[in-house]
Amino acid sequence: QQARAAFDARDYAGSIALLNRRGALTSEPRDLTLMRGWAHYHGGNAANAKAVFARLDAQMSSRASRKGLSASKRKLAPKVTR
């Protein structure tokens, strides 16, 4: 609940820290792993976000995992200037 509250407050680093603490005690369910990916994404770490979403998509592809993976790839793609 604390990690979700931090995420909702746009405290992405805090959300990740709380998820890390929780992860030391028990396995992370898919919904929280998706939140971890989006926290990395919105926190400016698209490479970590891509890794999280790719791992989820490899385990069991879903609309949510594909959306996160696609968004992360777009953010990492080189900018094209004309």
C-alpha cells in the first residue's frame, strides 16, 4: 500500500525503494512488478523499465507488459531530427 501511495504521489524513487524492501521479504506479484516498471519509466530510467517489462512479457505476455515494453523502447530510441 505504501509503494502504491508513493507511486500515486509521483514519488517514483520512493516507490521503487519500498518495493525493494518488500521484495526482500516475499516475491513480487505481477501487478507490483508492472508498477515497478512504470516507476522506472516515469523516474527517468527507461533502460531498467524496459528490462522489467521484457522479463514480464517473456514470462507471460499481456497487454500491460507489451504496452510498457513498447513505451520503454520508444523512449530509448534515438531521436530523429530533420
